[in-house]
Amino acid sequence: MSCRALQFVTSCACVLLLAVIARGADSWPTFRGPQRTGVSPDKGLLTEWPEGGPKLVWKTAGAGRGYSSLAIVDGKIYTLGDAPSTAEDQDEYLACFNQADGKPLWKTKTGPAYHEGQPNWQSSRSTPTVDGDRVYVITPLGMLICCKTTGEELWRHDLKKDFDGKKADQWGYSESVLVDGDQVVCTPGGPTNTMVALDKATGEKRWSAARPEDRGAGHSSIVIANVGDTRVYVQETGSGAMGVRAKDGKLLWTFDIDKTTAVIPTPIVRDDLVFFDAGYNRGGALLKQVPGADGDIKIETVYPLKPELSNKHGGVVLVGDYLYGDSEDRGIVWCAELMTGKVEWKSRGAGKDSASIVAADDHLYVHYADGTMALVNASPKAHEEISHFTVPGSGDRPSWSHPVILDGKLYVREGDVIACYEVRK
């Protein structure tokens, strides 16, 4: 091959590589994305927004009431909600939309709506998990349902009746199930079947992990850690964090906390480290998983619970070596160093009340409970809010749904409405 030909081939390869990098992820199959980090790999995104926000590509109705986020795979969007505007009743539905234009494709009834507690506590909150031609979801009432991606129900389990499951708080189930290989894993809660693994095709039980005296399921979703040669499912219940061996359900370790109102944030895993967080003045702690003999794992506390890192339900993201989250649900964002827990800054932005946070391209996308969406520079030096706008349709109920960033688009759910914005440069 001539030097000029080699140069041409190399240039083409570089262009293709850059195109792939700029495009980012091609799917967001479950809550907080493929690795459940809340961090999108997208690059080349807008570093500031026009007045009134980025360009609206489309918006659609039919998601229903609720706080479920979005799963996006193979050109389809999935979410869970009750009393959608496209239905004639007040029941709960798993709904599917076309990613390109938001057109509703199908909806499948999952059962009655969740009406326990005051109005803002009601409705759906679990984000569906998509795997191949199947989609899995847990209703607030504890029904684990497997459907085809065309909407046909295949099987279901009642987490309370089938596994003696219980919640640790007065709110319904919120977990997004984990699909790992040929098994689906979830957390019924309670001391008998704290966590269970099922055959993803049939729903047949494979193993269960028992945590003695477990108070019940929290609201977080399972995250995978690989420690030495051991695959660990890291989860949080009302009793605190726990690690379960993936191959057989053996309970490896626990990080127990005093009883609190609710444990909600999904843990953050980096290599052998686990960042555990809970609101209601409990705080954040950093744990280290240490491999032992025969696949056992023990934990060491890098630092104990720090109340200044408390987060209720907006979630925490790790960008570089720094954590970013909301102070409880006050709309005051904080930045802290992962390895020390030292708070670098705390600051209030343009929005009010609880802030759900995702990250992409060295920026934070902060969705406040009042419907404000803000773009913030992800830097430990200072809180720098660059742009913000109010998402149309917000204000009726709290804007608690976590946003999604995928392939240059920002997706935001406000109750029955889903909006898609262009955020690529």
C-alpha cells in the first residue's frame, strides 16, 4: 500500500472513530443508563442553550401520571404511568413511543393505579428495563411484569405474595430490575427473599439472598461490581447497603444503618468502591470491597456517613473524581470529592426543590421539581449555571422524573408529556 493510500485509510478510520465518539451511546435500556451511572457518553453537546432552551424536536402525550424515567432502545421509548391521556380509564399502563417523532405505538395495562398516600406520592415510579425483545417493569404495588417489546405480556410475579416481599417505607416499589446474562434480578425486600434472581425467559426462581431482619425494599436499583474474580450485585434496602454474589445469591456483606424514613438513591460503583447515600439526614459513605478466599468479599469503610452528602431521591452522579447531588430535596446542588467526601461547594440554582441530575460532556443536566431544567458546568471549582429554561407542561405535580441524554438528544418527562430536545452542537 502506498504512503498516500495508507494516509487516506487512516484519515477515514479517524473520521469514523470521531463520529462514533460524538454519537455517544445508542441505547439507554434502564434507569440511569446502561451502567446505571446517570452519566451519558455523548460528546459534542451544546455548551450553552438559546433563550427559552434548546430546540424542541417533538413532544408527545400518553405517558400518564407518574415519575418513571425513560428506557430507550432500538428506536423505541418505554415508560410507566397511570391514567394516560390515550386511555379511557384510570389504570396503569406500560407505554411505548417512537423515538424519532414521539408517536405512541402501544400501551399494555399493568393493573390498577397506585393511590396510596397523599397525591404527590401516588402513581408509577419504576423505569422499565429493556433486554432484546423483552421489557421488564415493577409496578408500585409490587407486580414484576415481563412483556414482549410489542406489548404482549409473557409472565408476572407478585413480589409480596410470591416472595414475601415488603417495603421499608410507606411508598410503593420503585426499583428498575437488572438483567444480567440470562437472569433478571430484583429486590422484593424483607428477611426471606431480600433479593431474587429469576430466569429472564420464564420467570422461574433461580436463587434468593436472605438478609436477616431486613426492613424491606428501598427505592434504588441493583448495580454490578466486579471485585477480583467475583461478580457482586450491590443494592440498598431500608437497612442499608448490601453485596450479593451474582452466581448463587450468597450475601457477602452489609453496611447497616439506623432506621430512616426511606432509602432511595442508587449506589455508585467504581471498581472496588461503593458510594452509598441516603436522605433524611443520613448522608453518604464510601466503602471498599476487599476480596477474600473462595469468592468471599468483605468491606472496609473509607469514610462513614457524612450528613452533608445526604440526598433524598434526585440521585448522585460521579464525573471524574467528584460527586454531584442535591442536598436532600432542597434544590441546593453540592460537589464533593469521592475519595474524601470533602464538599467543594454547595449552591442554589435557578430551580426550586428536589433536583434530579444526569451528566454528559462535562456538564450536569439538573431537572428541578418546579420544572426548571438547568445546564451546569461539572467542575469542583465552583457552581457555574450556564443556562436554564422551564419545561412546558410542568407545574401540575412535582417534576421528579430523571432526564435522559442519548445520541445528542435530551428527553424530559413531565407527567403525561414527553419532550425531546436537540442538544448536539
